[in-house]
Amino acid sequence: MDIKEILNKVDHTLLNPVATFDDIKGICDDAIKYKTASVCIPPSYVKRAKEYVDDKVAICTVIGFPNGYNTTESKVFETIDAIKNGADEIDMVINLGYVKAGHFDLQLEEIKKIKAACGKKILKVIIETCLLTTEEKIKMCEVVTEAGADFIKTSTGFSKEGATPEDVELFAKHVGKNVKIKAAGGIGDLSDAEKFISLGAQRLGTSRIIKIVKNEKSFGY
């Protein structure tokens, strides 16, 4: 697979709680140079990052991150604030307690409200697959589809496991035709990236792919 095709699907990610704005500028510079799909950064840096990149790369941020148990109202506020500050894409974390209790109606309503707050901006829904049963994952594929979200996303990268090929395959079988797939967490090399893309992932949340490309002069960068 062509390296440019992989890079174009990467959300170049830095969500470390001790990241400084100098760190954020560094990944923005890399994202522009390597033409990634976006940079995924903490909400507090969205406004400055948007001004810094001057629309040369999309700005993605996270909502209800990483645990998802914020109130729906606070997630909606976070979303509105992020978009006002310049976010182009929103990655929200579901309320895992709702899912475990079988309250899929509440989760559906929450995603719908956040999607409404997004307007035409892209919404990705993180379901934290490592904490769900297969049945819960399938049901969330249905909920995300019904809610009108743009992507279903495997993981925050802050729980006990990230994306797995099995979960991406499961998503591909059960999401609606208008829902894309983002694999995130633990994508360590180009072979992982190619595997997830071949299984149906249209986005990859990772910080490692660009590091690999930087260290391998044969790619021509």
C-alpha cells in the first residue's frame, strides 16, 4: 500500500495530558508536511492550533474524554465550544454505563444531540471496544448508525486495549453504509495500518506512523 494513502487516513494524535502547545505545534507541522487527515488534540489547544495551521490541516478534538461519563449536556457544551474555537472534527466517548445497563435509548439520544451540535462537522463515536461484549459492540453499531454519526471509533487509547482487527471486521459487518470506521489505539507500525485499512478502516488514530516515516528515508520525505 502506498505510504501516502496510509498517511491520508491518519488522525495524527497527541492527547497526552502533559502535552504543551509547543508539542501541539510540532504535530501540526508534521501533519501539514505529511498530509494527514487531521491532527487530534486536546480541546484546550483547539483555538490556538486552528490559528496556527491556517486551515492547512483539519483540527480534531475529543469530547467526554477519556471515560465518557460526563452528562450529555456537558458533552454538548464541550462540542459547541470546540466548534466555536475552530474544531473541524469531534471524537466523542459514549457513556459506557448506559451500554452496560442496556440503556441504548439514552445513548442514542446523546449521540443525536451531539451530532446536532456538530452541524456539518464530522462526528466520530468512540465506543471503547475493549470494555464491551460482542453483543454490545453490535448494538452500538446499530445505535451509531441510527444516530447519524459519521464514524464509529474503536478506542480512546487510554483503556486496557486499543483497536483489534476483529473489532474492525465486526464494525464493517454491522454499521450502516453511511458510517465509516476509525481504528485507534495500539497501531504500532505500517503493517498494522495496512491491516486495519484492508479490513475497512477509513481512519487511523495514531502518533506512531509519522515517526516511522520520519525515520525511514526510503519514503522520500
